[in-house]
Amino acid sequence: MQIQQYDVKDREGLFEEKYWSPTNSPVLNAEGEVEYIIHRALDITDIEKKKATVKGLVNETEMLKTSLNEIKTQASQLKESRALLQFVFDTSPNSIVLYKTLYDKNGKAEDFEFLMVNSFTFKTTGVGTDIIGKRFSEVFPNSVETGIMDAYIKTVETGVDTDIEQWYEGEGMAFWFHIRASKRD
């Protein structure tokens, strides 16, 4: 017979969930006819609850596996997008730099950190590829006295784009730069 759920009252009179495995065994007489049937029901509640727990764990494992696959897919897509962005950056015939704004303890913009730099920038400025993560003022210390740093800070604070031409001399460079900067939200 199939496993049956048949709840019974506990000592406090509340129904307790119970599972039973019933079996019926015939008792035959001398002529081979059924004289009695022995009915026995074995309490298998603990086993059934463990099965439910295992089933729940299997479901959770499947959900985690699905989530992990989704994360892997998204990570792959993100990697492809970043590679595409770097390709566009590197094929541009102009210098393109993406900075992270650094703020002082009062919340005022004070400097910028290099996040992405295209190949053209490396070629024209002569800076090494190790500038990622470094401060703008560290790589270009003369940017403060030339007013470039102030122009960048003004763009961050006001949201108004910067469009200036500025002579820059230092760090082995002596160039006019046409600088355009925009705040990214």
C-alpha cells in the first residue's frame, strides 16, 4: 500500500503530522483460504520529513546552480562589454580618459583617480600603463598650477562641461591640449 499521511493528536490535544507505511498480510487456514488479515502500520514520519528536507535541499541547490549560471553569463557579458569599450577607447584618434572623483573629508572634490585610459593617451603623453589607480595630481603635478585640475573640479561640482585649450609643460611634455571634460552621473 502507499504511504499515507494520517495526523494524530499529541498529549496537548493538537494534531501532529504523521506518515504511515501500511502493510496487510493474509493469514491462511488449512484449506488455503484467508482467515485473517494482519494490518500493520509503521510510523515513518521521521523518514518522510528527512525526504522533504533532502528535496528542499535539492531544490535550493538547483536554484543556486541556476543563479551561479546567471552570474557567469552576466560576468561574461560584462567582460565582453568592457573589452568592446576598451576597443572603442583604443581605436579613437583622440585621448580619452575615465576618472573616478576623489573627495576630501568634507565631501569636496580634490583629485581624480585613473580608471581607464586609451592607447592614444599613452602614446601622446608618454605615461606608462601603470597609471591606472593613481591620482591625476601624482601623474601630472603641474595640472594644479596650469588650472586643469580646477577645471575638472568645477565640472564635477557644477555639472557643466569643460572645454578649454591649455599649454602643459612638465613630465617630459610641452604641448597644447584641447581638453573636454564631462561629469558622468
